Amino acid sequence: MKRRQILLTLFGVPVVGSLIYAAIAKSKVQYEPVSAQSPVSSPSQNPEIKSSNSDSKTNSEILETAEEPLLRFAAIADNGFGSPDQFAVAKSMWETYQQKPYAFVLMAGDNIYSYGEISLAKAYFEEPYAPLLSKDVKFYAVLGNHDIIKSNNGLDQINYQPFNMSDRYYSFTKGDVNAGTVEFFALDTNSNAPWDAQLAWLDQQLAKSTAPWKIVYGHHPLYSSGRHGSSPELAAKLSPIFAKHKVPLYLCGHDHGYERSIPLDGTIYIVNGGGGAPLYKFGRSPHTAFVSSQFSFMTFDVYQDKIITKAIATDGKVFDRAIITKLV
């Protein structure tokens, strides 16, 4: 087992990360919005979703409850940049944790820019999230396209213990077995992933799962109005499996910003790529329920009959809320 490095608790900014960030931000063009295609969904096939992008008392009360959740977790993506913006998101995550602790974080890829080098894990992961790591908050990562370039095709990150990856794709269960659980399915969505084996595994594992909630996450979006846009190829591979097994939620990154979809054949798709890398310009598409390109992360409160989602900016304010209920 590799010896863990000492975690720093200061919200400083690594010099190397700052230089890379400045160079990319300076040369970055403003990308035009992408109009993504989305399938037509029958309302009877969709989970109920109620949303609000307002912090008004009335709307907030609708989506809040005094009942403690069975499980609370957070999610980020496109975060491992070593930039001031990554540290600002990390700071907001820590401040949110202090008010409402969460047990773990889903990290949906591009964990270490720009080439996935594990030598940068201390500067781009351990230091920004040191306060959370000191509280034993676990991070569960997947591989993004930047993570496989100079990391032995991602193997270095898989073997990096704090990322808690048991393989290129894997599943794990959280929550009280008696009260209700969530099973998470972490995917390798890169083009060189072992797709035949992974799709067979996902279909089989979802069929076997007895968890009340099933959530899938990976790096690449099926539907997005950001720079990269939607992926018909990825949608053809995954969306039929999601519909077959009534998966209510797919989380991803890759496009640097935030977008929540309407339910598409029963599944809500959330792009949550505002973790710290330079933001992309987003448009709107037929599938868009809410979109905002800003640095942010998410929290999820899980109950027996619903999941309350919140998108949180670096100032700690919630800029999008939704309730997802189970498919029947």
C-alpha cells in the first residue's frame, strides 16, 4: 500500500497550477452555444421533478424539508486544475459541509489536468480538499479524458488510494440498509474504454441491484448544450440501459458549467462541470430544464421517496434546486 502524503490545510494556490490556469484562460476562446438533440419523452415514463432557480422563501420552502435525509453526498467534476477557482469551489464545499455534513463526494473526471499525472495529485487534489479529507470525507472518482494521457491510461489514478477506484468501472452502495440505500455505478466513458464488457456489466449489475435508488455517473455527457455538446454515440450505448432499469439520474462533467435536463425517457441528466477548470459558454436545447455556466458543486439529500438536488456557487448560494422522485 502506498504511503499517504501529509495533507495541507491552507487554502493556498500551487504556483504551477496558477501558471497553467493563467495560460489557458488567456488563450481560451469564447465557444458558441451548441444546440443538442434530445429525444421526446412520454410524461408517464418520467419521474416527477419539481425545480426552482430562485432563493425566494416560497420556492425554497417547497423544496426544503425538516426531515433529515437518509444520506447526503456531494459531486464535482472538471476540478483538478490547481486554479484559484478550484480553491474557491473547494472552500464553498467545506463551508457547506460545516453547516450540513455530507459523507462522500462523487468526482466525475478530469481529476488532474492537463494530462492526468499522479505526481500532481497533492497540489490538485490533496491540498484543495484537505479540510474535507481531514474529516474522512471519501472521494469516488471516475476517469475523464484528461486523466488517461500521462497516467498509464488511467492506471496510476486507479491505484491512487484517495480516489477510491476499484477499477475502470465499479459500483458501491451507501446508506442504511434498513432505511434505504443508494447504489452508485461509476463508468469509464472514454472512447478507449472496454465498452462491450462495461455495458454487459452495467446491464447485469443494474438488474441485480436491490437498492431503492440507482445513480450512474461518468465523465462525458449524453446530452449537453455546452462546448462539447451531446453525444449520440454515448446516448445510443447508455440511454436504453438507463430506461430499461429505471435509472433516475446520470451525473457527468466534461462541459465546464452546469445544466440540468428535463426527464428523458425517465432519466434526468446533469452536467456538473464547474469544479475549477475555465468555464465554457452554454446555450439552451430542447432538453434543458436549467442552465448556468458558473463555478459550482452539487449536494444531494436522499430520502425514501425523493432526492433533493442543489447546485451551489462559490459564494455558497444555491442557484438551482430540484426534487427527483422514483419511477413507478
